[in-house]
Amino acid sequence: MYSIEKVLADLRSERKKKVIIDSDTYNEIDDQFAIAHLMQTQDRVEICGMTAAPFYNWRSDSFGDGARRSFEEMIKIRSLVDPFSEIPVRMGSACQMPDIRTAVSSPAADFIIETARMMTDEPLYLLGIGAPTNIASALVKAPDIIDKVVVVWLGGNEVKLESNAGEFNMDQDFNATRVLFESDVALVQYPANCVTSTLWINENTMREELTAGENPLCSYLHRFFLWLKGEKENYGRIIWDIAGSGCFTVPEATTFLIQEKPALHPQDYTYDFSSCGGKKMIYADAIDPHGIIRDMFERIKKIGK
Ligand SMILES: [Ca+2]
């Protein structure tokens, strides 16, 4: 297992890292930016694959339908960034984990296991930007890979919070989230409130940057943004998930802390530091949203050029 100190030094280094992106791509508009951002960062990452995470909201009929739609959206984004890309894409879980000891089988979980087992002298980074069902299922099904992976997960609210820590990704699969916090896996947490929530982009910036891009990916994202905007004025969106791609593309834009890894109370979804047993994790305490947003637009505008 990689020590937390070693992982932090690795994150801050320019070493090219192997990454699998696990994303609920279709659930809104932010995952698409994050995938494109990371695909445009081949100087710093090698994307070993992408796995479709389940979700259930107004953009899907069920968790399984969410994974299926995310799978299709991933393939679309992959091809808009690079029509010749051969990055593997795998279908994810059709449901949530029923408890913390029962994995949900899926091609995504199996792909994560197979890829992790091939690692010899470097970690495989699992970038989770959705419900962590696929990632946690892989860890539960094949505990031997815990020594070979680092999970970078966007979810939960800040650890200082004494009330319910839930947000969309945690609430979508609370058992899977507990696996990330309560197992020995090396975890990098980007909380939602006060951290990824600062990644707000207004309609003027979206129009200027995406129009300047003049490529199929930027055109697609702009059309999607305008559809979400509808008749609303002074519209903007939080593009949460580019904190995850930014972790690899501009690590200097995140203030990382090493701190105790809490457990999670199953009753009220609060962090519990009384039973953490001295485990440590890396915690994104703050980000420079402008640095990440600038890097993202600079990279996606270069698609096709
Ligand atoms: Ca997401």
C-alpha cells in the first residue's frame, strides 16, 4: 500500500500518472468538461479507461439507466475529443451496493480489478466523479487491489461539518462511500461545499470560451449549456467535476492536507472520527477555481488543433 505521504508527493509531482475515470457522465453537464479536460492532458496522465457510474435523477429512469446513458455519453465525449481514441469504455453497476460487504458485479468493476492487478511499481489512480459504486465494488470483490490503487473521489461535504455530510455522489450510494472511508484504500477526497462548489462559470465566460474553441466538443457543450439555460438570465453552472481532472492537470491549484480518515455514521450520514483507528487520507481543503477553469478552457480549446 502506498503511504499517504508518498501519494501526496506523487500528486504534486509531474510524473505521468495512470488513471481510470469513473463518471456518471450523463447526470448533468460537468462530467463532460472533466473527461475532455483530462483527455487533453496527455502530458501528465495516461487514461487507462473510463467506466460508467450509475445515477438516478431527472436525467435517468433508474440507476441502471443512468449507467447506460453515462456509457453512451462517455463514448460521445471520447469521440468529440478524438474520433480515433481507443480508450476503453466499460459499462457500470446497474444498482447500488446493498451493504458494505457485497460488491455489485459489472464490466466496470472487473476492468478496474484487471487494470489494477497489472500495476507493478506505480499506483493506478481511480478518479471517481460520481457515485463510487463501481470503484467500491472492485475493492470489495478484489481486496488485493487496495495496495495498488489510489482513489480520488469528489463527494461528501467538508469534514468539519457536524451535520449530514451527504451530497449527490454520497447520497447516490452511501454503502459504496463507506467502503472508501472505512477500508484501507488510499483516498483523496474533494468535498462539495466550499471546495468544488467554487467552480462556478457564468454564461458570458461559457459563450466566449466555448465559441473561441471552434471544435465539435466545445460546440456540443455550448449547445447543451444553452439548452439548460433556456430563458433564464444571468445563468451559470458549477462545473464541479473539473476539480477531479484539475487534480492531475494543475495539482498546484489544490491545497491538500493530510488528515484523519473518518468513518461514516450509517444513521445520520455524519463523519465519525472516534472510530477511524488512526487511518489517514488526503483532503482537498481548498482550490483555486480560476486556475482550474483557465487550464480547462485552454486545454479543451486546443482540441483538433
Ligand atoms: Ca459527476
